[in-house]
Amino acid sequence: MIAISSDNQAATKKSVDNRKLKFPVLSDSERETIGAYNVIDPNNKRIARPSGFVIKLDGTVAWKTLGTTNHRVPTEQILTELGKL
């Protein structure tokens, strides 16, 4: 699992440390990856919409979901999709 944040590196590191996250969180402050995956929040162009992607080893997207700022994708749903691979 990898997360991508639109915050700069310092803010991203602070969030990781504060939340004691055990997975990599990448900083995409220029929003290049967020833009490439078309998940920029239409109401706030500075952030990404909550989203989840399952990407196969060959780089193809096996599954994706887009949430809203008020609704995050349930972890159980992502784990179910991972289990299908």
C-alpha cells in the first residue's frame, strides 16, 4: 500500500509521524500523479479526492474507486478487491 499526498514533503512527513503510519506516503505537491490519475478534487484543485487503486504488477489498473471529501473508501472494500487478484 502506498498513499499519495498533495502536501509538501515536510507536511507529509509530519502527517505520517503524527498518525504513526506504517506504509509509504509520497508527496505530490505539484499534483503530477494526482492529475495523471484524474483524482483532483473538483471543488478544491489543491487536493486529491479520496480514492483507491489496485494496480497489478504489470502496471495495469485492476480496480479503482473515487470517494468524496465527505466519504472515504472503506478499507474493507479495498482489501476485498486485493483478495481477488
